[in-house]
Amino acid sequence: MAAKSSGYLRCPMCDAEVPLEGDEKQGSEIFCPFCQTPLSFKVGRDEEAFFEEDF
């Protein structure tokens, strides 16, 4: 189950808005459309969704 149904999260590298499809799961790999950084979709303890660099 995705923590966020749809919308955007910010890329931690370039601060661009990365669109979400709504079906992301913990650990899903997503690439920033601006800087092409590989990102891992994470959900924190407070149920807040965020991206972490996935090098």
C-alpha cells in the first residue's frame, strides 16, 4: 500500500518535483526526471513518504 495516493515528492539531490503514480511501495526505485538520480521510495515511522538516494 502506498503512503501517498498520487502527487509529487521532492528529489533530495536537485529539489525537483518527482511525480508519483500512486502505486509506489516501500523500496520502489524511481528516477528523478530532471537529474536522473536513482531514488528509493521510503515511508518513515510517521507515515511520511520521502525519497532516499539509491546509489
